[in-house]
Amino acid sequence: MTIEQPNRKSIDLWSARDVNYLREQQYATSDKLNARILLHSKYTTSKVDWFDWLHTNILWSAVRDALEVGCGTGLFWSALPDSVDKNLRITLTDLSPGMVDVSLSRTRELLTNVTGLEADVENLPFEDASFDLAIANQMLYHAPNPARALAELHRVLRPGGTLVASTNGPQHLQELFDIKAAVFGTNRSGTRADAFGSHTGRALLEQHFVDVEWRQFDDGLACSEVDDVVAYLTSTPPGEDATPEEVQRLRAETGQRMGRSGGVLKVTKDTGVFISRRAPTNSFS
């Protein structure tokens, strides 16, 4: 079946027909992802690094085998605390083989037992009860069917195992959406966070997991360079297909908003992590 690229004027909501687009275009290389990572890392207002904070939410002493789905460029493992056993067995997966290659290269510089493969979170190629820990960092809202993805993550976790699933809330990056709306006429309704976000994820998780807890990350962005904001805005639809004239309008709109606020565009971050556990016995479904 041929899966079309998402329409450039559509809302930012991934569905099943967009899987090839994610694999072959959006995440074929790390360039677009890096543009988004840069904005968050360069302009964060938090005194705590995002990945360092994620690691504080994990009981590493209970982990022998860890799985990351949607591993991206492997930044999660670059921040692994020194106290964690470097012989930990890690499996990295992503829809994009390009992302797996980048992640493997980075992670193998730091850790000993690392494997990686192209895999779909909705159909994981692992036996039941294979892992103590599963990490889904900012990716479950990309799954065409997040409920099915969670069922798979529950299946491959051992009884008592932990799922760490970070995501966003309804106000995340609202100011950047406002710039998109001014240039492209798009609106915020039906965003990816609606599929699996801080406000929708709990109900999905509680179908399979126990002790579901949301932990909010205290952060924001204070952006001072127009080019960095425009690079972010043109890394996803509809901006990635913007005409030269539309890019100029993005630059102008961003510059005007920065100018009105003293040269700094303040951007809301509404993000955090769900920590969920598979019940200690196999009786929980």
C-alpha cells in the first residue's frame, strides 16, 4: 500500500498513512530533528537538563535489560549517570534505519552491550517479558495507534517492569504554533499531543499499567535568534514545504514578535513524563 506524505496545509497530526513519511523523510536523517533539539537545548530556561531530569525518574538499580523505542539520535544515553552499570543490556529501535545507525554509533561510544534494529512500536519483534525498562521519549504521539503501542510495550516488559513515556501537554510551544498560524493559517486543534499527551495519556496507560504517575518538567524557552526559530518552524509540516516567500514571512513574523518583547521570544513548554509499571504478576492485563 502506498502511504502518502502528509498534506502541507494539514494539521500536525500523524496517522497510519504517514508512517512512510516519518521513516523516509522526516527522520531519514537527523537534520530536522537536530533543528528542534537545538532550539530546546540552546534556549532552555531550566537549570536542569531534560535528559538528566529523565534519568532521575528511573530506578536504574532494578534494570538489567532496557529498550528504547523511537531512539532518535541516542541523546538519552549520552546523559546516563556515571553510577549506572555500563554493562547494562540496551536495545535501540526506531522506524528509521538512519536514526538507528546514528543512535548506535553514539551509544556504543559509552556503553558495552548495545544492539539496534528498525522496528515499529506497534509490532515489536521481541518475546514477551524481555525487558525491565522501556523508554518512549517524545514519540508515542507519532504512533498511528498509541493504544496498540502501549499494549506492545506492556507485553515486552517483565512483571514489575517500568515504562518511561515522556510527552507534551496542550500548551506546549503555543507561541510557535501562533507564528505558524499567522503565516500558514493552521490552528492548534488536533495536535499530536491529543493522541498521547499529558491530558490524554493516563487513560490509555491505565488500560495496561499500574501506578501511573505524571511528573511535570519545569521549563520554558527564551529565544533570541530568528534563524534558530525559523529552522525549527521549517523542520515539520507545513513549514518544511514553505516557499521562499513563506520563509520570509516566518522570519518577519518571528522578528516582529521578538521585537515586541525586548528581543526575546518567550515560548511555553508544557512537558513531562509518565512513569508506569507493569503489574508484578502476569494476571494483570
